Amino acid sequence: MQMTNPGAVAELGAECDALFSELVSIQDRIKKRLLVHADGKNLKGGELVGWLGEIYGKLLLGGTLVNDGKEHDFVSSDGRRISVKTRNGKNSGWKKSSAIPKI
């Protein structure tokens, strides 16, 4: 396969470079704020939606996050082990939530 316009890729990369640097900085600032609520859990990668889902669930149900070695994400104040699966979307169907079935 022959590349037809490698210069266009480099040009687009150069155009977006400052924006990506800004994005990384903003994600780092958000992560620092979320770490206050993470109960010592390592918030790995750049999974903002996942981090928020786990922390919101923990805050809503008065729980504690658990480490990634567990199958669940947090334990509620009444002892329930809860897994959170988060997705990010804009369509109307994304406003729904549901339980995660046991397998």
C-alpha cells in the first residue's frame, strides 16, 4: 500500500498538537480532583467516564471503591458489591441506565 499524502498527516498533527497538550493538562487536573474521592484506588489511563461512573456510584450509595483486583468496583454502605459499566454518548438512548446482570 502506498501512502498518497503523508504531508497532510503531519500537517494535521501539527495543527492539533497544542490542543492535545491542553487536553492532557485538563485531564490531569480532573484526575487530581477525582483522586480526593478515589479511596486510594489507582485511576489508571485516561478513562474519565469510567472514573466518574465509579465515583458517582460510590458517592450516591455511600460506598468505598475497591482495587482493580476485585470483580466489582465499589462496596455500598449496606455491603452490596457493585460493578459500574459506563459509556459516553449523546443520543436519547444514552439517558437510560440499567442493572448489570449476573453471569
